[in-house]
Amino acid sequence: MNESLLIAIDGPSGSGKSSTSRGVAQRLGLAYLDTGSLYRAAAIAFLESGLDASRTAEVEALVRGARIVAGTDPANPSTSLDGRDVTDEIREPHVSAKVSAIATNLGVREALTQQFRDLIAQHGRRMVVEGRDITTVVAPDADLRILLVADPAARIARRQAELGGKVDADQVTDQVVRRDRDDATVSQFEKPAEGVELVDSTFLDLDQVIDRICAMVPNGD
């Protein structure tokens, strides 16, 4: 199939964006982009640089100079930083704790947003893209735009299961609640913008969420 089909999925931390987006991409034969993985890779570069987050221009220059690459196979997504595979490292708690320091830097957001748009174009707009600002800034012209939400208790439980006991409940709660609060200063993801469909995953399992989103694809493609 050559027809473009761009699906944008946004939502708060722990709402199931990544698992859902990968599942939708696999079912529909689309490429997959986890934009958050690039922010996480940028956070690793930031941590290793020793820079202070308040030096915003220097942090932006650092990220613009880094070679951050995201693999777009939904069955095997990957992330590399300057030629080094950081697919597993980006999920480490110490990286998660610093992502907001990168994500709230407007210059970094501008640089990575352009990279996301370039990747979408390279794949002929046949892609599921998930992360902050996707439905409103990165791809407001997507064929289907979804805001995936869940209540806080469900999101915290999912994130804790994902981390597999690497951090305690208080740390998970801080990551989910604080990161949403911090990111909300530069990104709108708590209420659907005009034309964005709201999907609440609180009481749905993964397959049910994927089914619901696939059923919403225009013209049944």
C-alpha cells in the first residue's frame, strides 16, 4: 500500500501510548516512532555532559550536535546516541528522572520536532507517532489524532510494572505525576484539542485499546 496513513497518539505518562502505538503500527503495517525515546537519548547526552539545565542554550547546542537515531520497526524499536545503542539505557530510572529537564527546553523541543517531521516524511507519512505535542504541534494534520488517557492510579500501576521493581512506589508516583506537571508547562496533553479523539484506557486491556483505535482509522484503512 502506498497511501499515506499517519496516526498521532498523545497522552500523559503511563497511559499506554508506547504499547498501544506499537500494536497499532504492527496491525496496520506502519512504521513506528516513539518520540519520547529521542528525548530520553538526549537526556543521556545531557547527563554525561555535566551541564546544568539552566544553561539552556548550551543544552540545546549539545542536543543539536548529538546524533540521535530512532529505529522505526514496531516489532523491534531501537534508539542510538552517537552510534551507541541506548535502547535499554533510556528506560533506566536515573534517565527518566532527567527527561523533563530536556523536554522543557524549548530549543531542544524545536530541534527534535523537526527531526520527527523529517522521519515522518521519509516514511511517506505511513507511520504511528506517539509522544508529547504529536497531535497539536508535530503532526496536527495527521489522518487520525488520539489522546490516550487513564486515571492516575492505573497509570502509576502500569509504570511500576514496566519498571519491574527498579524503583519503589513513591518514586514511580513522582516520575508520573511530576513529569506530567513539568511537561504541562510546555505541552498540552491533558485535554483533546479540536479534532482529536479521546480514548480512555483505564478499564481496557491492550488489545481492546488497539481494536478501538484501528476501528477509528478513516475509510477503514
